[in-house]
Amino acid sequence: MTELTETRLSETLAHMRATAPLVQNITNFVAMNIQANVMLAAGASPAMVHSSAEAAEFAGIAQALSINIGTADPAWSGAMEAAATASVAGGKPWVLDPVAVGATGFRRTLGARLLALRPSVIRGNASEVLALAGQLRAGRGADAADSVAEAEAAATRLALQAGCTVAVTGPVDFVTDGHRAARIRNGHPMMPRVTALGCALTGLVAAFTVDQDPFRATLGALAYYGLAGEVAGRSAEGPGSFQVAFLDALHALGPNDLTAGARIEEIPA
Amino acid sequence: MTELTETRLSETLAHMRATAPLVQNITNFVAMNIQANVMLAAGASPAMVHSSAEAAEFAGIAQALSINIGTADPAWSGAMEAAATASVAGGKPWVLDPVAVGATGFRRTLGARLLALRPSVIRGNASEVLALAGQLRAGRGADAADSVAEAEAAATRLALQAGCTVAVTGPVDFVTDGHRAARIRNGHPMMPRVTALGCALTGLVAAFTVDQDPFRATLGALAYYGLAGEVAGRSAEGPGSFQVAFLDALHALGPNDLTAGARIEEIPA
Amino acid sequence: MTELTETRLSETLAHMRATAPLVQNITNFVAMNIQANVMLAAGASPAMVHSSAEAAEFAGIAQALSINIGTADPAWSGAMEAAATASVAGGKPWVLDPVAVGATGFRRTLGARLLALRPSVIRGNASEVLALAGQLRAGRGADAADSVAEAEAAATRLALQAGCTVAVTGPVDFVTDGHRAARIRNGHPMMPRVTALGCALTGLVAAFTVDQDPFRATLGALAYYGLAGEVAGRSAEGPGSFQVAFLDALHALGPNDLTAGARIEEIPA
């Protein structure tokens, strides 16, 4: 547990807050507002900049980039590729969210093109990670028809092949960089009943990766996010009040709360 | 009342929840997030897929489709028509929301083209239904300048001509398929003070129509929606807390609540 | 204080509510939903209409226009210019929100083109007003890296050159038309932790300017908005509950509350 003590994970939150990194997000229309609110509540500085007229230029200003293909179209694909290329050229981290990547031919092609641009982290549900790893399944929008457990082997293979950290989120999260791996048992069953909370998490992971080890930063972001879900779940009466309490919890929770509440299980190599 | 007992209406909610249908939504940018949240809270599975690169292909995966012209533009019009055509070819229901259809020439033309693609249900306010039925009025955005009562005759004519169910929503809702008709007296005056709740209802109607009689399914969706508004109105202190309580109520209400609370008035043929 | 007594400011709210003006908004994707909800809660009638197929035509119907460049792209730029031109031709007010105008070349060019179309009011943070006034700084997305005090001189110069009212918002707001000036000390530190509240305010300013003196209308809108923030801050436990309480407060506050709570400091010419 040298790598992943709860104290070391909580340091990733403290570092993100102290940095308040400017993160460029090219995300889907459903997620834009809640993703910005999640990132602001957590202490990051989000900017939604996706036009091909400026996406690559802005990637030179931002400290990290997140790309989400949820409502991508051909006009946006070019901006996504240009921004990712600029981020890599600038030595900055970028995070890929392959929403429903197995559902249509357009998404499969776009997912493969973005994967080739070497994201630092990929965050998806089990079906998306399986699809991206080459085991295409029938997609059902952004739902996860496959379990996280089924996706663990595919995630490890994807992490090794793509040279990145892969996070499979669900009732239990699984994170690996191909050499190290861990499961996170924080979270609440109401989270998938609020749209785009997974997308918003991807933006938050990008904020955590600024000047931090991507594997550990991803674990920190996921444990913090799940813990905020647990706190929200205690007072929520449904998905409406859950979303409100979740944003409040992201704002209220600090590194000490994360040290006390993170439920990480390191998996021996 | 054989058709429309409250018990039979409540069965439409039970059926939708048991099916958790995957519904493709091509909707406007204002509505996307709240429409997804409304549908998730109610128990459906929404996917916002509108790019011309994949809209028709995705219509082959989804179980129903909703199309809303609120922020349509020429690039989206083609995707709307292709998706509607694919839905009809696949024998699946699709629902049209003709937002502010009378306001501009672009909307009038697009509305007529979509109407020709034979929606299963049209849901709009009185002004929109009047405009779509050919009685063009001066549009005022998404507001309803005309009363539901004025639109009842137009709705019946439109239902007969287009061979579909037409729902006119307002303080009292009116639903007809040209042969059967009913009014629904559920709802709350705060509902029009939260943006896009009408749009979100259109997505929910699409979810209800999967494998159900469109006329009865529409009535069930509207009564359930209005009842959730009544529940939310009891605790809300303004439009912000109303939206939160409304999502909670959509999640909490079940078929038995609908049996007890639906206020349907069947109109003799 | 003849111009700016709290009573006269509160009349701007009363007038806006009585008019319930139809305001066309060409705004960014992050802001669309919350901007519509803010305007509905306050008593205005928002319509989000931005397609080049109808933006200028709709400007002929609407009573005011707001333009926000937060997620503009080349396809939208033309619609923005056409709608602004139509508004000016129709003698109607329009309000410019130059989001992150200094951040990229595309934004600088677009900002200059829109400025030439003679907005009635410009509302931005200190960095944006400085950038638009020609003192370009490194942009950090929508954040304000510069203080309002630093921007006061630039705002006055911009107001005189562009012949409009300029509002610089921040912990203390500054409003000037080049001849008159005032500071507003209403507001709450949680406001920048909720995304797009500044954007939403721009739409509200547009509603206030209908048939009212732009300088006084802008002051009224800003004092009312800040006061709603203060009310929300009393009960909020974080940015989630703040947003909910803020919408409730916008709906609940009336002219008398504004008379009692506005904190305006007129600056001698």
C-alpha cells in the first residue's frame, strides 16, 4: 500500500485545489453545464472551448484537456484531434471519454482516431472500455450493459497497448496503468440516475492530472467523487435533490475527508 | 370510461418502467440536460444523438425517437428527417415537438416536412398546434399565446389529417387521436417558469409509446407528469426548488399514485 | 442621487416584470439552460434562437437581443452579426457579453466586429472589458484575472468610444455610460462558483433595457441580481443549493425588496 495509502490519495485533491488548473473541455451538449459546475465546485477552472477556429490555440493556454465524444459530429472531430495533438505537443495531459463508442460506425472510427493521439487517461463505463479495447458489443447509448469485472482484463490490455491509465467506472471502479491496479468502492446508486455525472468526472480527472502521476491522480479523483456521492446520498430524496447535494459535497469535502472515507483496494501486480 | 380508467392509465407507467426503453432524442440545446434528467428520473433510458453522421443509424438501435425543433438549423434538419424516416421504416414510434413552429419561415418549412414523415404523437402548446394545423398566428418563442380550448378543434383536425395523436399542453391538457379525446387537469402553475419542461415531456411521451397505444400512452405520460408537478408544488419555494422537487417526484411516484391522483376527463365522441 | 435613488432603480424591475419582454438570446451552450431559467424566474420571456436560417428574422419579433461569444464558432458569427444588425435597424437594444474575448485570435476578431455593431450595453468581467478596450491581457477562460478597479478607466473609455453603457461585474460592480457612473456592492462570493451566472445576467440586462434608459436599467438589473445572490447565500450550503436558492430568490424578490436592499454608490462625474 505504499503507492496508494489514503493519505497519498488525499494529497492529489489538495494539489488540484492549490493549482486550480485551467482545463479545456470539449464535451457533449448534455454535459456542458453540469461538467462546468462539478469542476467549479471541486475547485478547478473549466473552459468549454471546442470550435475548430480556436480549440488548438486554446490548448496552448489550458493546463489540461478533456475530450468527450457524446454528441460529437464531423465538424467537431477535427477540433478534437487538433486540440489533443496540441496538448501532447505541449507536454500536457489529456483525458478521453469514449461515450457509447461501440454504438455507431462514426463513434468507432472517431474513438480509434483519438486513441491514436495517446490520451493520458481514458475514463469510460465497462461497455465503452470493452468496445475501445476491440471487443465490440452492441451499444445502448451511454448505459453500461457490461459489468466492470468483465472489463478489467480489457482495461489492462488497453492500458498497456495505449500506454495510458484506464478507469472503468461503475458500482465498483477499476483503475490501471497496466502495471498498477486498484478498485474503488466509493459511490452511490443514485449517481447513474443523474445525467452526465460520468462525463463531468472525466473533466475532473483532467484537472487532477495536472502535474500529478496520472494513475494516482485518477484514483484520487474517483475516490473523491464517489465519496461526494455517498455524502449526497445521505440527504437526497431523489435524483433532483441528489444532484444539488452532490455539488455541495464536492465543494465541502477536503483532503482529510478523503483520507478518512476513501475505500481503495490495491490489486497486487 | 372503459378506455381511460385511472387504473389503465397507471399501467402505461408500469409498462414504461418495466421496459426502460432506449429513446433517441434530437432536441434543443436548452432542453438536453433537463430532458435527460427527466427521463432518467422517470425510469427511461435517454440518448441524445443528433449528428447526421449517425442519427439514422442510431434510430435503428433505439426503441423510440423524439424530435424537437427548438434550436434546429439546416445542418440538423437532415438528421431529423433521416432519423424519423428510419424510425418509421423500423415500425417504431416517434414524437414531434414543434417548438415555436409559427415564429419563422425556417420553422414553418421544417415543421411541415417533419409532419409529412408521420409522427406517432405531436406534443405542443396551443399556439404551436394551431400553427401546425395551418392557422398561423404570430409566434412568441416557446410561449403559448393561445389557450388550449382554442386549439382543441385544430388538434382534432390535425390528428385526423396526420393520422396521429395530438397533445396540447397547458393549464388543462387536451389529447386526441381524432376519434378519442380527453382532458387532463393535473399540473402546477410553476411548470412554465422552469425552462424546457415541455420539451422534456416530449421525450417522456416517446418513452411511454414503446409497445403501447399512443393515445393512451400519451395520456398516461401527461397525467404522471402533471401529478409530479403537483407534488413538487407542495414543497417548492420558487422555480429553483420546484425543478429539484419535480425530478424527485418523477422518481418517487408509482402506478398506484397515478391511479389515485390522475384527473382525466374523457370527452364523448 | 437624483438619477439613482434606490426607488428609481426598483422601478426598472417593476417595468421589466410588467413588460415581460421577449428577449432573443444567442448564447453559449453552457449557459443556455440556466440563462433561460434565470430570465423566467425574474419574469422575462427568453427565446434561444441562433441559427443563421432565422436569427435575423427572429430579431424582428423579439424586443431585445443578447449576444454571448462563449462558445461561438464561425457558423454562429454570421448569425450574431445579422441579428445585431437587425436589432439596431429596428431601434431595439442589444447587449454584448464578450466572454474570454482576449483568449484567442478568433474571439478578438469576433469581439471587434460585434463592437462595431453598436451594442446598447456591454457586460463582462474586468479582464474582458480590458481586452475589449484594447488592453489585451492573457486570457484565462471566463475567469477574471484583473480586478474591477483596474478596469474602471478602461470601461469609461470604452463607453465613450462605443457610445454605450459598460458594466464590469465582480465583487463590486462598476457601471458607466461614459458620463454617469456608479458602483454596486450587492452580491455573494458563491456566485462565481456556479457556472454561467454572469452569462445569464447578460440576458437579464437585455430584458431590463426594453423601453428603459440603458444605464439605469443595467444598474437595476445588477443590483437585483446581486441582492438575489445575498438572499441565496443565507441558506445555501454549497454551490448546488446556492443555484437553487438563487432562482427562488429571483422569483421572490420584488421592487420593494430592491428599494430596501440595493447598495448603489453614485460616482460624481
